[in-house]
Amino acid sequence: MAEELGWEENMLVELARAVAYPAAPDLRSMVAARMVDPATPAPQRPWRLAAGALAAIVLAVALTLFVSREAREAVADFLGLGVQGERIEVLPTPPAGTTATPLPTPVLLGSIAQKVSREDAIRFSGIQPKLPASLGAPRDYFLVGSDPALFVADYGQLQIWEFSLADEIFIGKGLIGGGDVVQSMMVNGKPGYWIKGGERIVTVMGSDGKERSGTQRTVLEPALVWAEGGLYRRIEGPTTLEAALALAAEMR
């Protein structure tokens, strides 16, 4: 029995010599290297790196689009992100048991604007107005501010405001009521706002985000606001949304 086991053992040894085994790794050197620089990453193939980078970019873009869409839906109606030249903010609700500070008393347009001729209104505002023919000639023309000035055509109970978006000025508005007051819509195929009316502060702001002195006023009338053809446009005082949209259609 012992001789048979010895023969079998000899056969296994000979067979082992005929098999090409890989060299044993130098475990000591590998462990020592990791202890010296444990953060050294293992080499990766270029195509894997590119694929990983592309996947990260796609994920980042998807997340950005998702967040941007959610943000727009949450704040566009009240920060003027949908209409160039307009910034709308909801005034904070006073704490329970306290009385809100009243807004300034509404004032006439003439108290914040300068009445001028039609020629001067066009010259100093740089606006070539296209006003609704159905309203006839404006009763008066006004300029609000200067360098540049805002063009205003006054029809009595209704005013049309315009200024160039290239001038980087905007209308800042603080309102009460939030979604009960402002409605987003399309006006002549462009994003617009219908402000249903109610007490609110309206101010002309400069490109630096600061209020233009003497332009703040309290407004009660409804207004339709949109940007078109490089101009900010505002119809203030229309009786209904339908009437405002009909006037806007005449201003194309």
C-alpha cells in the first residue's frame, strides 16, 4: 500500500511541473506600497473613465433641468422670471395679532412723471410706440425717470407703459395675495401676467437693482404685463382681461 501511495505522489509531482502557474505576487511589496500611499487609485481604462464622466454629466443636466423646472413653477409667478423687465414679490403676511403697515396712499401719474409732448416722449424714451388705434389719441404723454426715461401714454382711466429691455431697467412690484392676484398667460404669443388689481407697490428699478428716486407709488388698478419686440409693455387700468388682451393684439 505504501509503495502505491509513493507512486501516486510521484505522478502528481511530475504533473505539477508540466503546468505553467503564474508567478506568486509580491504581497509584502504591495502591502508596503499601500501603506505609504493608500489613496493611489487603481488604473482605469480610458473608455471607462469617459463613460463615467458622460454618465455624471447626463445625471447633472437631468437634475438641473428638474430643479430648474420645479423652481420656475414655484417662484416664476412671483419673481418676474417669466416676463423680462418685471420683478414681482409677494409682501410678507404680518404675524397673527399684528396689523400690517398700510401702503402709501395712491397718487396720480403726474406726481411721479413729467408731462411732455408726443415728440419729446418719443425722443427721450427712444420708443417708437405702436398704440391701440381703438383708443384714439392719448390724452397726455409722460416720461418717468431719465437716462433712459419710460414712455407712458395716458388715456385717462388707462395708461400704456413701455421701455426698451436693452436699457436694463425693470418694474419692481410688491403685492398682497400671491396667486389670488397674479395669473400667468400668453400675450401675443409671449409670456405675460394679468394682475387682477388690488393694493400693491410699483417702483421703477435701475440696472443696479436700486429704486429710481421718486418713482414708487401705490397702484390699485388691474394690469396686463408682457415683453415683446425688445420692449416691456404694460397696460394699466383695463376693466377686464378680455379688454386688455384685445388692446395688446392691436399693439403687435
